Amino acid sequence: MTVSRREFLQWSATASALAATGCNLSTVPTKPAPKRILILGGTGFLGPATIEFAQARGHQITMFNRGKTRPDLFPGVEKLHGDRDPKKGEGLKALETGTWDAVIDNSAYYPRMVAASAGLLAPRVKQYLIISSISAYKEPNPENGTEDAPLATLADPAVEDMGKDYANYGGLKALCEQAAQKAMPGRTAVIRPGYIVGPDDPSGRFTYWPVRFDKGGEIAVPGAATDPVEIIDVRDLAAWLVHLVERGTVGTFNACGPDTRLAWGSLVAAFQKAGNPNAKPVWIPADYLAQQKDIEFPIWAPYAGETKGFHTWRNDRAVKAGLRFRPALDTVKDTLAWYKLQEKAEKGRTKLAGPSAEQEAKLIAAWREAARAKG
């Protein structure tokens, strides 16, 4: 294991995980009945966090994947190899036998493949949790939308390509949900997260901000401090998935956090507190950014126009079902600490989204010039 994985194990120990997630110990059995849980995937981002927490709770894990991504993870866990596409290689052959209390499907991208796995497992599984996305909703998103909001659709439901700029992603996720529900009616939990963040995140989206603030200096920050933003720490989501399995909970849930609206300015303040004290945010208004075609900022979205509802999804149903959130500052600090530890150990997970230093400096200078011209 790499240094980063050992640190991640430390962060995910039972006591700290329960405390940090804010789980109400009166609603979580201290000694849950051991469950047999099948993870479809398990080596990416959410999968390892889920396995860590499930093991800490005493559950037995089986992983099914191709065995290509981080195969050294979890040497003591039963591993079945194959392909989500039954038409490729051994396909789902390794899943033709075996029984499990629950399946957590966090590699669901194409409905044909979800239908194949859920259909094959249905006679031998009690519960199927499918990790979808808030992208499954039709755009533009309603403000303060619930799980009953309209879903995205595709002109060709049989398409198996994400399309340009992932244009098909949301519609495919919606169809994956439906495929699982059709195969296991009344036994499916559909989980729709927004931005999943925290230690071990390979996307570099959220991580960009703590790392950038830690470097100090003037930092271009988009929008306004009052803009809403929704994030969920991967460890909180993982703990909740295990909680749903322990309770046998089904239904459809928006897994967005925190439990009350988080202002973008509050999150920026957390970046400042965890990072370099010399960091100085330079706020760039959304209307000015809309005129810039060559620069994008991760996580944030304009609280206006077609993206006004993007960071405002309601999570009442998930909170009622036990979802809890740690303080954003804890997520920021842990993400920065993880990044620094694994920067040399696992280079593939050190990429950062967001503008380059040159783009950022150019934007700040241009904005100031435009502001001076306005008087």
C-alpha cells in the first residue's frame, strides 16, 4: 500500500468516522448483524471509502471489477474479476454464483450493463444500491428541487457513448436507475450525489481549492460570497451507504450536503483558514466571467440563469434516512493533508482542475482593468 492509503485507513477508522460523520449512535447499531456486501467496482474513489467503513462495521465484502485499477487495494477482500459488459471477455460469469445481502453499484454508466448485472443478481440479492448523480435530472435544474423533479432523457436510449462534453451522462444515469429498479422492484435504493469530495479524490476538482489557497498570493474566486454550493465528503457518503445496507433502506435520495445551505463564501473562508495565511481572494463577478471563454473554475456554478438551481437540491429525505455531514473545514483540511502526503506516492491522483497560474493572473489583471474602466 502507498503512504496515502495508510493515511486513508487511519482517517476511516470506526470511531473517527462515526464521530466525524455526525452519525447518531442511537440510530446506528453498535454491533450490527454482519452483512455480505458486493461492490461493483470498489477501487476508484467512493468504493474504497465504502469498503473501509463497511469493514470497520464488521461486514464481509466482495469486489467485482476488471482487476486493473489499483489492484493492490484490500488484499484480504474476496475479489471477483470480469467485465460489466457481458459481451466482453468473461463478462459477468464470476457473478453467476454467490449470495449477498446487498449490492452497491458505483460503476453504473450504461443501462444495458446495469440491467444485465441487476437481472443476474436479483434472485440472490436482497437489496441493490445504485450510485447515480444529480446529473440524472433534466436541465435546467429547478431551484430547491426534490427527488420528484423531471429526469433527463436521451433521443437514443440505446446510446453507449458519453457524447461531447459528457452530454449523454445525465440521461444515461437516469436510464441506469430505471434498469436497476425494473430488475429489482421494491428492493432498490437510488443515490444521487452532487460533488463528492475529500481525501483520495482523483478528479482534482475540489482539491484544486485547498491546494491553491495553500500556495498563497492573490487567488481568483468566481461569483459572489452568497452563492450556494453543495458538496458531500466521500467518507460521509460511504458511512451512509453502509447505514442504508444495515437498515435495508430503499427509495430515491439526493445525497447532497450539507444539511443546511452552504454559502460559497463560507467555503472560501474554510480554504483560507486551512491554507496559507497570506492567501488573498480576488472575487470575479459571474457576469464578467460569462464573457471569458477560456477559463473555468471547478465546483462553483453561477447562481443565475440555467445553473441557478444546480447547487440547491433538497436533501430532506436523505437526512431523514440517516445521512450526516462533517464540517466543511474538516473536509478541506483532510483533503489538503492527503494531497501533500500522496503527491509523490501516487502521481495519477495529484492532477488539479482549475485555471493555470498564468490564466489566473491574466484574469485578475483583466478584471481590474475592466473595473477601472467602469469607474
